Amino acid sequence: MKPGVQNKIYVTMINYWSWWWEANNDRDALARSILTISVPVLALVWYKWTISFRNNGRIRLPPGPYGIPIFGYLPFMNHQLHEKFTEIAHKYGPIFSLRLGSKLHVVVNSIDLAKVVARELDHTFANRSPPVTALTITYGALDIAWSNNNAYWRNMRKLLVSQVLSNANLNACQGFRTNEVRKTISSVYARIGTPVAINEIAFDTELNVITSMLWGCSSNISGDLFRGFREVEFKIIELLAAPNISDFIPMLSWFDLQGRNREMQKQRDHLDWILESVIEDRMKTYSRKVEGGVEEDGRTDFLKIMLDLKNKNDAAMSLDIVQIKALLLDILTATTDTASTMVEWVMAEILHNPDMQ
């Protein structure tokens, strides 16, 4: 190649790169200008839209703090929600509204308003938006605690009240409760002078009672089946209460940024193994008694009742295995956690107030 031609190529390339650099610098400058202008404009539009949304005729919301686009008031919250809500109530009154992520929340911060919501308007406020972790552990809100107020919820509640919480069933199970409490008292008495875990003792006692009522045998008979169940249950409650960005910005739930849903799935897999083992064993026992012509001994346990409904033709009352597991989970969690927590707090208060013993 001739030197003159080579020099022309070099000059052409230099000119091209100079033009490309200037063009990109212009684009960057333009992008920065657009961004600088659009941010305050979007913030102003958001502010105006929020005000009009609160005040127009379609919906009248209680007053409350304004947030920022997308995140709402979420960045300004802290872990002490009761303190933050009290602070907001001092400014906006006993009822206020705020957006956390994409969800609108109305907070009542007085006893009188809480009574109105929970008693007079309970049907209006009965439905809820379950956390992602709650949907996972309850097989898509198929239980009583997280299901919406509909025909399915009413049938499940009716089944629970009539078969588990009825006076006849509670009286029939009196022996289970008496025996387990006596065994617990004897066990604790034998350990006088050594530390005891009140929560663990109360939890195991209640677990033995409720499993006897549900499927006719205590968890002690099940061997290793319920080993670690207490830790699994406490982890479930912890995950249900833990803040999760996926609950406030649903579009992020696919990514599970905090790993809450993956951890809850592990707990559900463990519970599946327990409940499916119990159900399978109960179905085999029930099948042997039916084939052998042996009748039940007066008291019908709750799991057998649900298994009888499994093949029932009545669509309103029929249950499948997943629904049975969801209801059993509700009963196990509600009875063991609440009772053990209450006993632990009562004992702590007694220890702090020896004159009340």
C-alpha cells in the first residue's frame, strides 16, 4: 500500500472515531438531561395523582403520608411497626392510609375503630391478601386461616367446629388431656433442681393431646415422625412474620430476592412427609378394619371423618388430600404454638412475681 493512501486511511479512521465519540457524548448528555428533567416531573405527577386519587369521587381514602413512586412509603418504615404507626397516628389521626410498594393499606389505630372493623364490619374486611409464604405453606390458601370468606371457607370451618371443637368430642377426649398433663407433671417433678425448657415441655404435651384427637394415637407412638416438628413449626411462624419485598411488589415475587419462599418450601416438604405418612398409615388401618368387619370403638377420630369425606359425592363437602393436609396443618399449628407460648409467658410472669405463686 502506498504511503499516501495509508495516511488517508489513518485520517479517515481518526475522523470516524472522533465523530463516534462526539455522537456518544451527545447521547450521554441528552440522556442525562432527559433523566434530570423526567425524575422531578414523574415525582410531581405521582404526587398530583396520589392527591387526586385520595380526593376524587371514586374513592375517599383517609389521610396519610405520601411515599415515592413504586416503593410508596416502604423505605420510611422500620421494624417497630407499632411505634411507627403511633407516630403517624399522632399526625393524621386514628385512621390513616399509606402505600407500601404497590399495595394500599388502611391502618386503624384505636380500640373503638378496631371493634368496628372486627365486629360490625367483619364480613367486609374478612378477605385478605396472603403473604407469598402463607400461600406456599397452605397449598394456595386452602386452609381456614388464610382462605377468603366464601362457601369453601364456611364448609371447612363448619367441619372443624362440628367435629373437633364440639362439646361431645371434647368430652370424649378428656382422658387424653388428663393423661398427658399427669405424665408431664410427673416428668417435671422428677427433674426438680435441674433446668427445664417450659416451651418445649408444653409443646410436646399439647402435640401428644392433639394428635391423639386427630388420628387416635400420640406422636410418641409415631417414633421419629414428629422429631424436629417443633423447630419446623417455629421456622414457619418466623417466615410468615418476616418482611418480604415480594409481598409489597408482586412483580418481584418471581425472583424471591430474600429467599423466603424457597425456605418456606423446604418446611412444607418436611410437613408433607409427616402428614402424608400419617394419612397413609390411617388409610391402611381403616381399610383393614373395614375388610375385617371390625367396627370402630365408639369415638371416630377427625382424620377418619375427613377421609370419609374424600370420596363423598357431595361437591360442597368433599375433600381431597391436599385440603386435608391444609386443615391438619391449621389445627396442629394453632394448638401447639399458642398453648406452649401462653404457658411459657405465664411461667415467666410467675417467676417475676413470686408472691402470685
